[in-house]
Amino acid sequence: MKSERIAALLAKRAGQAATIEELEELDRLLAADREAAWLAGIVDAVGTRNEDAATTFATAGWEQVAGKLTVTPAPLRRKAAFWWAAAAIIGVILSAGIGWQMMQQRKTAPLAAARQQLAAPLGKTVKALLPDGTIVWLNAGSNISYDAGFNHNNRNITVTGEIFLDVTKNEALPFIVHTSNMDVHVLGTCFNIKAYEDDTRSEVTVIGGKVQVIMRNSPEKKVILLPHEKLVLAVKPNTTAAPQAHVNFQVQGLAGTADTSLVMETAWRDQKLAFMNETFEEVARKMERQFNVTISFEDENMKREILSGVFEKENINKALQLLQMITPFHYSIDQQHVYLSK
Amino acid sequence: MHVTMEALLYRIQFHDDQQAFKALYQQQVFPLYQFAFAFLKQRQPAEEIVNDVFVKLWEKRQQLDKIHEIKVYLYVAVKNAALNYLRKATIFTETDLDSLHVQHFRLEADTAQLLLTHELQQAIAAAIQQLPPKCKLIFKLVKQDELSYKEVAGILGISPKTVDAQLTIAMKKLAAHLQPFAGAESIKQKAKSY
């Protein structure tokens, strides 16, 4: 009977279901019976984890799993905002000519199946994780792609639209962002890219860290940007792939704001609409993407008005009302179409 | 470095932390694979099913806080996937816990620690091999995977009482099988300690 009781108590102890009284009872029983204690020791040792086999299995298995973890981008959450505080930030804003992009896609068509695509629809911001642990935010109407070798033999991504990257450090595999006009090389830091196909200029903005920008049409021109510097490159939208004869760019300091935590160039990540000394036409294009609307000016002169402002992205009505406080105009909305007039 | 399960889950859910997910994977994957193998008896589908469960878990990471017992959740997900696989593969075979293939597990004692003779090691292996499949699986889940009665009950869809009864049977059988060695071995150990 005693050995049965010992077996029952051993079972309870293993199953984490024994009470303190039962554990004490077991100790007493085993202390009184040398043979039973020996048997209990053996039975207890049976089933010890085989750690070597487990480690070998897990290491090989993770290779299989890691590549499959990024396919579905998770939507941007406000909770993630504290990421910024911790991160040194480099913002790079570029914009791209449409023609080259289209040509490139055609050229690489046979490889298209192997390319991984991430996209944010108009009116939405998307946050996703790349296979190397880099975090990417895609602004409305943006798209990135990378090939199967990403994180294995390269860390190259191709961008249209606007993204912000928090790049994982890896000296062995430099992170390179390709747009139609330039290549941007980064070694482990945060990073913002804007490359909408219908914009007239590219911008690279650095907030912390260092990047190297190489102009695609004149590779001898390499520009290193330091924190709080911004490179602005003039591009013509909707041109063909014909190389531009000269590259027109300038490096400038970031415009200061009263709120140092706010950087105009990257405010979109925080669901803010921000613009400084931009034309009404440029602001309208930002709003079209953010709210998925079409904006028409009934007065051409309005397009050239210069505006500055920052506001929370709420809805198109609220945004237009806030704009009316900066400059007087009338608007009407018909479904997804906004008409502006004096 | 040991990070609690709660900390890992938090980092996965709120920081999209792939390193934390890797740590969770490495902690849990092997016993889950063995569990899948018990149903499928083939290495490759067992591996695929387990990895698939983890990929799906990653995709659902934003709802991680709604899963109350992550270990039970993972074992149940593996069990369901394995049974689905079997249903598709073998239309006419009913699978239940009593026909499981648990031989695969290396349920041997930590020999280095106990200084067991070769003869005794073989006796232990034979004793474990003799256990009925369900009994052996429960013994494995409790002893090797370090799951509680409650967790095993949740995973297998049986009552904690049944788990207790099965494990007690396993303990008794093992003890009975090894009893003949007890006298001699314990005396030998006593002699060594002098």
C-alpha cells in the first residue's frame, strides 16, 4: 500500500498538483524507505529534456519560420508612438519620376513572382516588419518591394511613395533604399523615404545618424547627410527614362519649429498633416493621399498660395475647416471629390 | 538569460519583436514537434504543422493578450492541425489517444547524474516502452514538457482526474518494473558514499 501511495504522490508532484501537506508526506515516506527513495529518484529523472536535440531542432526550424513572418503588414497603432522616443531618427524623403519606375518593373518582370510587396492604400497608413527586424511605416498610397534574397545576401528595397524605416543594425549587410532618382545607403538607424510618382522634387531628411545618397543619373555625386539636414532634388514628374542632363539638388538645414519633437517631414507617422512654406497645390496633393479624395481648384491662383501649418489628421471636413483659418476659401464636397474656390 | 513568458508575449504583441518571438519559438517548438509526431508518425508533416502554428500565432500577435494559456493554446493548435491532416490523409482511420505512437520520445533517465548501469538503463527504457500509449503520452507531457495536470487536461480534452489516474498508473508500473534493481542498486550507492 505504501508504494502505491508513493506512486500517487510522485504523480501529483510531477503534475504540479500536490499540496504542501502531500509534499511533506512524500518526503516523510521517502526518508523512511531507502529503496523507495532510490526508485523515486530514478522515476523523477526519467523524461529529462534532451536539450541538445531541442536546440538543434529549434535552430533549423526557425530558418523555415523566420521568412514567413512579415507577409501581412500590421496596421499602424497609436500605441507604437513611444518607439520614436527611443530611436535615433533619420528621415529621408525622396520623390520619384514615374517613367523610370515603370520601366524597371517591366525589365524585372520575370522575377516579379519572387518579389515581396507591401502596400498602403490611399487614405491609410500601414506599419510592417521586414525579415531583418527593420520596421517600416508606409504612408498612404505607398508601396515597397524586395526580393527573396532580402536579409540573406542583400537588404535592398525599392520604394514608391513615402515610407519611414527603423533599420536594424547589421554591418555585414548594408541597407539600401532604391528610388527612381537615387540610392540611399544606411547602417542601422531610422529612415524616412518619400517617392510619390507625381511629385516634382525628392527630399532626403536626416534627423539622427548618417546616410549616403547617390544620384542615380550621376553616380559620382555622393552626398553624405548629417542629422537635421535635408537634401532636396528637383525632378520632373512623368518624364521618360531618358537620363537627366544635370542633377539639380541642394542640401539645407531642417526648418525649426517651436515643438522640437515635431519634424515636419515625418509628422505623417503620427497621423499629423504638416507643411511649411508649401504651395496650396502641394498641400492639396498631401491631403488627396491622406484622405483618399480628389481635390480640384476652381481658381488657378489659389494653387500658388504659400501655406504653413500642422494639424491632427481627423477627417477631410475638419482639415479643410482648419485650412480656412490660414487662408480664406470656400469648398464643397461631392462624394470623394473636393472643389475649392475663392 | 531567462525571460518570462509574459514578458515575451508582451514584446511580441506591442513591439512586434521578432527576437522575442524567436525566443518563444525556441523554448516551445521541440516538445510541440514531438507532440505532432505522436499523431502523424512522420517527420516532415509534423515539422510543417508546428511551424505553421507559429506563423499563424505571429499573424495573430495583436490578439495575444486574449489567449489565456499560451502553452495549452499551442498544444491544442498542433493537435487540431495534426488531426485535420490525418482526416484528409486517411479517410477511414479514426485516430484516438489510445493508438498514438509515442515510441519516438527519448524518455530516458539523466544517466550522468544517477550513475546508472547499462543494465538498469535498458530496464528503464523497457519499462517506459511497456506503458500504454495514452499513459505514455501523459507521462511525457507532464515529465518532459513540464506541463501541469490542468494544462494536460486542457490539451487532451480530458479531466484532470483522468490525467492524475493515468500518471499514477505510469509511476506504479515504472516502480514495479524497476523494483528488482532497487535492493542491489541502493546498497551499491550506499557503499559508494562511504
